[in-house]
Amino acid sequence: MPELTEQEYDALDELYTRSPPAVNPAKSGTGFFTRRTAAAKTAAPEGLSVKAVATRAEIACGTVRERVAAGL
């Protein structure tokens, strides 16, 4: 995306200052970020269990490394 000139920036600033986009509260939940947040909330238990397994594996590997290093 090309950089805006000062004149283009001022024109956009003026446009959105004088006529801000309309927001319809009745349409809550239809936007991209709202859908992504909802999807993340429903997938959270699976994501947490995967993260917990990975964390346990990291802890176990660290313990093994420490014991091997102490034995050498």
C-alpha cells in the first residue's frame, strides 16, 4: 500500500471527522474480530490441554537434561 501524502491524509481525516462510520449495535457479533474471539473461546479447552501437555513435556525434558548433566 502506498504512503499517503499530507493532503490525502488531511482529506481522509476531514472525511471521517465530519461523517464517522455508522455503528449498529443490533449487529453485534457479525464482525471479523468478534467471530475470531468467539471461535477462540470455544476452542480454548482444547488449546489449553495441548499447551499443558507441551508444558509437561518441556518440564520432563528439562529434568532429564539436568539429571544427565549431573551424572556426567
